[in-house]
Amino acid sequence: MSSTTDIPTQDLHVAIIMDGNGRWATAKSLARLKGHAKGADRVRDIVDAAMDMEISHLTLFAFSTENWKRSEGEVLGLMALFRRFIRSEAAKLFSRGVKVRFIGSRDRLDQSLISLMEGLETQTADNDKLYLTIGLNYGGRDEIARTAKKLAQMVKSGEIEPDDIDIDAFAGQLDTNGLPDPDLVIRTSGEYRTSNFLPWQSVYAEYVFEDTTWPDFDNHLFAKTLEEFKGRNRRFGAVSSK
Ligand code: IPE
Ligand code: IPE
Ligand code: MG
């Protein structure tokens, strides 16, 4: 795939809102969970494609803090799918040099899933080929509120002064601390919104919205979104030299 695009990908952070599993299944008269299972297959392919293109950072939105509003059956099915995914993919992710990190609150997750997440983070901690970050029970507002609470506690304990709180200090306490900001945010399935995904981190990200549902988002479309990104003129508030 690297031949399809000549964008320098080494320092690229691509984040994806993987939307449309349910609609993919419904269109085929299948249960929504079949769509989620197909979506998990797509995650494998896109991680492989990211590695082939030597993208350094890939962040995937798997489950939002609002997704608990879904039926108990769908939520339990998704949690079982996350457990299965970690069990089946851990060895390959480790051997390919992927460093996995989960962002989001662990509050409502069950202990068996938390143990698998922590195990995968520990197992892959020393890898550096692809930084794969997975938003699981992630919500940007929740992350920002938890960060404010952490900083308030640090002030209360005397560790820092209120004056020490600036953009860098705040970013340093977010779940994403140490990660570069996303350069490109892709959302599949024709919805033009961000649904609480990385609001702090994406203020200067480029967005590409694709009509295709996530289970049908193939490597060719992935390369196409990168091409579109490549044509964007990023200014970061300055005056363009182009
Ligand atoms: C994305 O697909 C996966 C999750 C949010 C867990 P959806 O389940 O939101 O699929 P649609 O949007 O209903 O088609
Ligand atoms: C965003 O998709 C969350 C994930 C992809 C995990 P949703 O399907 O939950 O978003 P809304 O409800 O359409 O905004
Ligand atoms: Mg959706």
C-alpha cells in the first residue's frame, strides 16, 4: 500500500471514529452484533495497513461514554467482543511491534476486561513501531472533567500551584498524555459530527468524513482519505507559505 501514497507517514497520527457497524448489519438483515464482529475484522485490516504505510500513531474509537445507552444485549455483546479481540490479537500485536494503550474511564468496565487491557498494555509497553491507542469507555468531556479533578487534587496536596496550570500541564494529565495530537480524524458512515471524540486534542486536526460504513472501509479507502489529507493546507493560525 505504501506505493499508493507518498505522504510522509512516520510522524502521522491518524484517529478514526469507526461508525456504521449497526447500519451495515441492518442493511443485510443481520443482528447489530454481526456488524460489530465485522467491524473488529476491519480493525485488524486497518492496523495492518497502518503498519504497511509506516504510520506511527493510530487511534481508534471503539466505545464511547454515551454508548452505555444502548440495549443491555448490545453492550454485553460489545464487551465480550473486546475481550475476544484482545485475547485473539495480543500475540500478533506484540510480535509486530505495536504498543497498545487504552484511553477512557475504566469505571464501568468489568474486571476481566480491565485485566486483559492492562495485560496487553504491559506486554506491548516496550514496542514502538505503531502506537495504537483505543478509546474504550472514552468520552472527551469525561476525560477533561477527570483531568480538572486530578489537577485540583494536585493543587490541594500542594504538589502544584494554581498558576502552574497551563495548556501543557493540562495536556500532561489527559489520558492521551505524551501522544502527539491527531493530524487526521476520519469518521465513517456519513455522520458529520465528532460524538465526544478527542475534543481537546483535535482542535487543529483535519477531518475526513466517509459515507462508507466501517465494516466496508477497506485499505483502498483508507489510502484515499490519506490522499485527501495530503491536499489540505494546514496553517495552525499562521499565514500560509504555500
Ligand atoms: C460503531 O457502529 C460502533 C460503536 C459505536 C460501538 P454503530 O454501532 O454506532 O453503528 P450505527 O451507527 O448504529 O450504524
Ligand atoms: C461514536 O459513534 C462512537 C464510536 C464510534 C465508538 P456513535 O454511533 O456512538 O455516535 P452517534 O450516537 O451517532 O453520535
Ligand atoms: Mg453509530
